[in-house]
Amino acid sequence: MNTLRAEGLYKIFGRRAPEALAMLREGHDREAVQQATDTVPAVIDASFEVQPGEIFVVMGLSGSGKSTLVRMLNRMHPATAGRVLIGDIDVTSLAPPELRALRAEKISMVFQHFGLFPHRTVLENAMWGLEVRKVPEAERRTRAAEALELVGLGGWGDSYPGELSGGMQQRVGLARAIATDADILLMDEAFSALDPLIRSEMQEQLVELQQNLHKTIIFITHDLNEAMFLGDRIAVMKDGRIVQIGTTEEILQDPANDYVEAFVQDVDRSRVLTASAVMEEPIATILRREGPKAALKRMRERQVSALYVVDPGRRLVGATLDDEVIEAIMGGEHHLENITHTDVPVVDPDTPLNELLMPSAQSRLPLAVVKDGKLLGVIPRVTLLAALGGVRRSNGTEVPQVDVPGDDDREEAGA
């Protein structure tokens, strides 16, 4: 698989496109150029790089240029200026036969409105891309059937699109793209026509499929929640220009300008942020070989009532509590083994925040973020609530006061 690169892409609709291009490069704004030349600058100086196996989301409001941009990647819209490269192949300079071969073998596209043939069965629709490539019928039937199984439509091959729900029809479109085994999938508002519940299911299925397929996916959307749920990285477009490229956490926590900040204000952070995005350094820890007196000293220094017990290399063993530490000292105990609780709540760094609320509410301790047995960080309840409320640690804003069921009022800020 190859890296996809866009270098200084412009797309200007209108007969005076060369004049408009010159004005844009001189620094004139889009509106002035549009009025002076009677053109529509749809994409202006877009540059980015998409790594193999990455889901790269381009998002923006209607008219921002995102759909035009994705159609430039397979040259459905020829560029006014700039280049698109897939590895060392310059897509913008390919002759027609080479371009057709590229579209048939390297790039597949999934459209918003499915694009299915109503007179063909589900299996025949899934086979269509392979048919264009003149793949033998037996092979294309096998590959199309396998793709339908992947998207959850096994057994529906003999049905017709009109017999399927909208979500199932979109799955057929996705299966058709998967069946071609193209390295790159272009998905233009692929889920926008679906009902919210089905749309959410399709988003989750795409993420699951990507774990096995490892395709390079460029996904177009106007929905920020969708962008942040799906994207490894996100490019935000406004008036034809890319105004910010970054991960979900980078865009949420450090928006490039007022436009992006306004966009992220109402995002559902609980669904798109993960434990790794909000976890804190686990400063309240103690090695298993140390004893109760060392534990009590550490608790006083850190001003906490619990410590995580770890092995060298910070592999999590469990946790010990202040009252039990004091009791062990009074009883002459010299080891932590008998007062180490091994059933502490742990979460994976990729767990969405909305899945952390219940374990956090039920725990006496901050949630331990663990990967392959190693303690990577902790999430105190106050940090989780601040993240869900959109409060940034660095701006001095107070954490929202939220009643959490099961809170036993233990001091946990540092543990």
C-alpha cells in the first residue's frame, strides 16, 4: 500500500479559472476572486498526506469544498492546479487508459445515495466492480459473497435492493467497494442519508471492518461527531481551504481558530474521546517490594488515601488503602502483599469516555488505564467529569459539580 498525497490542489469552476487561480495565489480572498472573475473557487491550495491504513476524514459545512476535494483524488474532477500522488503515481497526469485502470484496481468509491442497480440482485451489485475489471465470474461471485459476509449481509445475495432497508443498501455499496480489494476507499457522505440509529451502527461497523481490512480510507462528512468517531486524523475545511488537520484530541483541545472552536463546542466528547486522551500521570504508586511504612509516607507526601501497587516496569499489581496501611503498621506487618487489592477497576486506553462513567462511579479509586499489564495512567473522577463537560485543565475553569451515584467522598485526586 502507498501513501496518498495532495500537493497544492486547486479546483476552480468557470471559464476564467486561470485568472482566478492567479488572483488566489496573489493572496486575494475567495469572495473577491469569485466576484471579479465569475468563477467558483471550490478547493484552494489543499495539501495533505494520508498514510496507508489510515482513516482520514475531511469535514466541513455545505459548500466548504469537501466533496469536490474527494472527487479530485480519483480525478472525477480534474485539478485546476496541483497534484495527487499515490506512491510515485501522479494521478493528475495519467492518460485515460491508465486512469481507468487506477480507478478499477486501486481506488473504490462509496457514494451517499448507494448507487445500486435496482434490476440486479444484491450479489450482482456487489460483483459489479469486479465485472468491470473482467474478473472471471466464479471468482467474482466468491469475492462478492465474502464481502457481503463481512458487512453482515450473508444470505441476502439473491434479494434485490428494493427489498432492503437504507442501511442494508449502504452495506451493499460498501461490500461492492470491499470486493474489488482496492487499497483506497473514497467515502463521500456515505452514511448521511441514513437514520441516526442506522448511521451509528454503520460507523461502528466501518471501524470494526477496518481492524481487519487496513484500507486507506478518505471519508467525507459534515458531522463532527461522525468525523471524530471514525477519523485517525481530521481535516477541517472552510470556504475551500483546509483550516486544520489533526487528531480528535488535537482538534478538541487545541482548535486552530474561532471557526473550528465553534464547530467543536457541541461535540459529543463522551463518544469520541478515549481514556488515553484524558488520563493523568500515575504519581501515587508504590513498588510491591516496599512495605506499609513506605506506603504511609508516600500517601502523606502525595496527600492521597490510596496507592497503586506496581512491579518494576510499572506493571500493575493492585492497590492499597490508607486505613489498611495504618492497621498493618500497628500489627507489625512489613509487607504489602496482605493489604493489596488485586480487583481494582482497569480500562483500556482506547475505551470511549461514555463507557467509563459506570466503573468510575462504582470505584473508590481513580480508574487505572492499563495496556498489556502496564499502568499507563489514571483517571480521577473529577478529571472524567471535566473532560465530559468540555473543561480544559489549563484554562482555570472550575470542574462542573455533578452528583455521581456511589460516590463515597474518598479523597482520590492524586491516586
